[in-house]
Amino acid sequence: MQQREAAVERGSGAAMDFDVLRLSIDRELVRLLPALAAEQANPQQETVLIDAMHYALLTGGKRIRPLLCLLTAEALTAATVAEMPSIRTAAQVAEAALVAGCAIEAMHAYSLVHDDLPAMDDDDLRRGEPTCHIRFGEAVAILAGDALQTLAFEILAGGRLSALGVSPGAQLRMLRQLASASGAGGMVGGQALDLAAEGRKLDEASLSTLHAMKTGALIESAVVFGLCVHNIEDTGLELDLRRFGKLIGLAFQVQDDILDVASDTASLGKTAGKDEQQDKSTYVKLMGLEGARAHLDALFAEADEILRRRALHQTPLSAFTRQLATRIR
């Protein structure tokens, strides 16, 4: 615990080292996963399933969602809006954000495993490595995805967050948020819209709705979780943070659309040109490459304005947002 707290606390200030935070996140993910058979004194679980869960969750990844959760919580700790009770320390809030962010990362990993399946996007490369179903077979990959999904809820409902001072009401809010964001009205519904849209030309409103559900809902959740771990109930602040999360989610998708046509498979770590092969509607197809870049700039500009309005613009959260904006530069 001391190592995790130290890693998070070393990140305080505008010059936060995001790679240090990623290491902290990776260590926490290992802690939260079921132990590999080789590490169990008396193995009780199907070893191939556990191997597949570790593979799907720990092989690569930018950890954007847990980072956003951590950085939002940190920004609110530094701001006057977060007046914590004296019994809670900044380190406890940071660790709670770390745990909550890892729950979202588990949900995200499940979605990637299922998205890559032959019945979905049918991809054999993810993060520069064979996809989970290529490595372990379709049946095990489906089960690993299912297990990662339930792990996300187990983390949020568990006693660890309570021990770190997160109120029962805040835990319930996070559970409801993740269920809503990952279900038919969020990520899964967005994937259904994506499949139905193949071969069709969507307008900007329809495309934005699709990606706000498929990609943006979990990113929005990550930001909201950063508020929840403070036990803050501020409707105006929450609305602003939700809008900020939505903007980052849409911007991330626009970036992906640009990278799909402007990068190669080796650079992406997944199959380049896949959207064109599957005749999907994208921001590049809708707006052209330069139009998509201009739209991307506008999304990040609005996100930055929200942080400025909330006096959160001189924080590591703002610095990370600027770093995301340079992802395709």
C-alpha cells in the first residue's frame, strides 16, 4: 500500500509523471485480478481462463480511463471544491481513485476482447499482440471478457473503497454509473449501432451519438468517478465534468479515425485501414482529414474551457488533456 500511495503522491503538481502513474495502475490491476495458478498455493480456478484475463487486461494499453479518474480526483483534492473530512488524507482519496479507475479499465478490457471477436470487428491484432481469441480461442476469450466485466462491479462493490472512506452512497453512484455506461444505453448499445451502421453513411449527429455511447460513456465515467471518490454531490460541478468527459471521449474517437487512415499497423498496434475495409462511417469520411482535425481541435478547446471555468486548468488533469491533444501531432 505504501508503494502505491508513494507513486500517486509523487505525481502531485503540474509536472506529474504520467508513466509513474501508469506503473501504479498496472500494479493495482495485478493485485485486483485473480492470482495466476502458479501463484496459488491450491489452485481452485480454471487456469486458462485466469491466464486469458491477465493477458487481456495487462498486455499493453495507455490506461487513459484510470488516469483520468486519478487526475480528476487529484485536481479536486487540490481545488477548494474538495473539503475532505480530517479523517481522510489525500493519499486515501488517491488510492480510492486508483481502485475505481481500475474497475473501469477492467470493463474497457472486456469490451476490447468482445469487440475483436469474429462476430464483431473480427480483428487479430490488439496493442501489437494477437487478440485474446487468437491467443486462447473464441470460447475462452468470451468467458475472459465476461469475467472482466463482473470483476469491474466486484471492485466497486467491495470493501476496499469503503475502507478508504468512500461513502456507501458514492459507491452506489459509481455502480449505477458503470452499469448505465456499459449497457444498452452506453458502450454495448454503441457497439450495436456501430455494427448496424456498416455500409451506411451517418450524419454528424448520428456519428457523435454512436461514439458518445461506444467510446465516450466509459471515459465520462472515469471523470465522474474522480468526483465520486471525494463523496462530493455538486450537480453543477458534475454536469461540467460529465461534459468534459464526453468531449474527451469524442476527441479520442476522432483521433482514432484519423490514425486509422494516417498510420500503419505497426504504429497503431492494431490493423490499420480497418474502418475502410468494413465500410464504417468515420469522422474522416464525413469531414475529410483536415475537417476531422479541425473538429478535434474544437473538442479539446471546449474541454480546456471547462477546466478554466472551474479553475482546474493549472493541474495535471489539464496537462494530461493537452498531452492527449498531441497524440496525432
